[in-house]
Amino acid sequence: MTDYTQLFRLDGRRAVVIGAGSGIGRESAYALAAHGASVTCADVNFDAAQETALEIAGEAYEINVLDPAAVEQLADRDVDVVVLTAAVNVRKRLLDYTRDDFNRVVALNLGATFDVVRAFGRRMVAQGGGSIIGFSSIRGSTVEPGQSVYAATKAGLVQLFRTAAAEFGPSGVRVNAIAPGVVETPLTAQIKADPAWYQAYADKGALGRWAQPSEMAGAVVYLASDAASFVTGAVLAVDGGWTAVDGRFEPPES
């Protein structure tokens, strides 16, 4: 009989969180460690990675995921779970976008994801199991002006992950994406600085507020654990109902 009290435990498992220096990555590292995993906190900002690692007795690791060789080196270890949160957004309308802007967003959001999936996937396939978790976005399925390339990369990540799930699945490797709504992170600081814009985003979701980075951590633990042992190729929306709600019209009381 399954011991359901242990369903979310990660004791003895080794996790790498890329982007662990702040925001969702930092909270993911905290949550994985709290459930028993040993966590490598990887980030381009080594000091920030070290701050996270010190809190959970983990390992700090400096990495630039735009360097494929560095990604291969990080993946050259026994890993059961890898979480990738690193991303960038350039908010401009299409006619104002430059090729340099495009290349910058695609290189990190999709190119680095490609390298991480291949490097860690190869290792996990060889060892016969593992869980790869990446972050898409509500922008992978819903768009607004100024989000073109970011949205395209987040949609592309989903299809890349689904393909990896299909190819790695026979070896016991699961590959899933989380699609957050609006979360208070450094990536959304520009919006938070504009009260009207901030409130408009809060009003869009069913819960009427923004998420905190810690509210993404439960989904990470779930997808890393045996609770999700039959979940792969999925996109888990953690968006406060954003993609379920179309408008905020309240009908008049009778």
C-alpha cells in the first residue's frame, strides 16, 4: 500500500535550480530542500546563489546559461530534478522591436532552455529517471501588446518540453512546464512601479491579486515528487485563474 504521508518527500534526491538567486528560483530551492532534497543553487549571480544556498545548506554554483559548455558542465553530475527559471522580457511593440532585442530574448528564454533540456535530459535518460521542470507563462497562451517575442518563447518552451516528454518518457524521465500568472519578481518590477498597470493585472485574475514567488514553489515540489509520477508533457497553470476568466463584468443584483 502506498504511504501517502511520503508522497511529496524528496529525501535522497539531488536537485539543481537554475535561477536560484532570486524570485521563483530562490523559493523553489527553499521548497525542494524543505522536502528533503539536496539542492545546487545555480545562478549567474554567484553572491545571490550563495545567499540561497546558505539558507538551506546547499551548494552555490555560478553559471551563465547562455554558454552551452557551462550548461554541459553543470549537468555532468547525478541529478534527479532540474528546475529552470531564468528568463528575460523586452516589452516593446513589434514595430519597435530590434533584431538585437529579439536575439536577446530568444537566446535566454528558448536557446538556454534547449541546452538545459538536452544536457540534463541526456544524463537522466542514461540513469533511467528524473524530472525536468521549466517555467512557461500565461503568455504562452494569451498575449497583449508589447509581449510578442516573450510570448513566442514561452509558447515555444511548451512545445520543446512536450517533445522532450515524448522522447525521454520511455526512459522514465518526466518533463513538465509551469505557467505562472503575474508574480511579484524582478521581471515584473516595471509593472509594479505603475499603480494603474499593477491594479489592472491584479483585477484580471479570479483571485484579484498578484502572486508571491513562494506560491509557485508548491507546483515545483509536486512535479519533482512521486505525487506527479504519472505526469509528463503537462503545462500546470498557477495563474490565479487568469486564463479561466474573460473580463470582470459583474451582473447587476436582481
